Amino acid sequence: MKRKTAEVVVIAITPKGEARQGHDLVVRELPLTIILDGQELVTTLCSPADLEYMVAGILYSEGIIRNRADIRSITIEENAGIARAETLSGKVLKTKAAFKPLVASGGGKGASGYNLGDLDELRHNARTTIAARQVFGLMRDFLQHSPIYQSTHGVHSAALCDSNSILVFNDDIGRHNALDKVFGQCLMQELPTEGHIVISSGRVSSEILLKVAKRGIAILISKSPPTDLGVKLAKDLGITIIGSTTEKGLKVYSHNWRVIIGGQQ
């Protein structure tokens, strides 16, 4: 596994003004430029691990590929900070509008925007449900799942789950990247996502919500709250957002009928 952390020298100062030199473990950060069919697509700031999954996830989220078969190859040149992705004869890229390189990270904008008129195909009324007690159980497992977070508190995490357990997990310095790595792994290993549940450590923005909607997922759980546009899109698309999830409680922001409370069936 790629090394995700580095040791740095720090000066630790107490409230009493006492200072001492020591060492601290921090997460590594890599600027990675994705070159798609010979053209620069985007530069993203990420953790240097599972980069093939992240690239595949980004290409899928941006609508550049439709399935695993559209990818000819993904080659990572970590020392150069480059990921080279090739599609079948470049045919997928040619159907996409011109790209403008940009830098994106956990709070950044993705490589393309979205058209509200194109959301009809993402709307669904999946009958997926989950009990509130299962949400708390999944979140407890999720928060203990990343040794990198436990040692540094410097990454976001994302996971694909069923109602009882975590199926695919990854983390990254960017919340978008963490989710792209999870979906990229599902894509490359041809693991189904429809009808499953996603957990994220970051706030649920409209962009995060759209990534989830494209994978046919109806329930999104986060330890953080959503944005107002995230809630609006969730209501429009039929997705349940469960946010602000801690040991003390949770909040359901949309389509609360999917959350079973107490003895409800």
C-alpha cells in the first residue's frame, strides 16, 4: 500500500506557554494531473493511494465513461504527478465538450458542471430503507475504519454499505476524491452500487449528491450536515440524506420515509 503519511518536526506549545520540539504524523498530499487520451483533463489534490480507482471514479462521475469497458488503460506516474487514462480509441473523449484544466480538492469544484435539465434520468423511487439503529451502527464502524484518520485526523472517508456492514471503504484528503475512489473501485471490479447505501465524512454538497445519484443510490449518510442545494436536489431526486450523525443523534433532511424509527416496519 502506498505510504499515506509523513513525519514532520513540530513545536508543541501548551496554554501555559510551555514549548517543546517533537514529531507529528501528517497526511501526504499529491497534485495529480489526469491526462485523458493525450489531453489534460484536470489536476486534483489527493492522497497518493488507490489512484487508479480515483481516476476511474472521476471519469465516471464526469460522464466521460459509461462502464468499465470504456477504459483501455490507466497508468499512474506518481513521481511525475501524472495519471494517463486511455479510452477505447478516444471515442468517449470526443463526445465530451472541451475541458479547462483546474485544481480541485475537498472543497473544490469538479471538472464539469451540471445541467438541471439533465437530472430526469437520475430520479428514482427506490424502496431501500434502513433502521435508525442500523445507521448508528454503520457510523460507529465507519469512524473506526480508517487507521490514517485515527493517527492524523487529516483525511475524509467514504464507504459503500448495505444496511448492516461496510462493503467498500477508502479515504483521501478530499471528500470528493474519497467517494470517487470508492465508486472507482466498484467500477473497476464490477461491483454493483444500485440499492446500496453511501456513508461520507464530509458535508453533503450538491456535487456529492449528484455523484451518489448517478450510481443509483437512494440513502446517503454523513457525520456532517448538507448544504441547502444538497437538500433541494435530494428532495427533487428522491434521495434520503441522513446527516449530523453522531452518537447523540441524527437528522433526516429528505425523504424520511426510508428511515425506520423504533419499532416501525
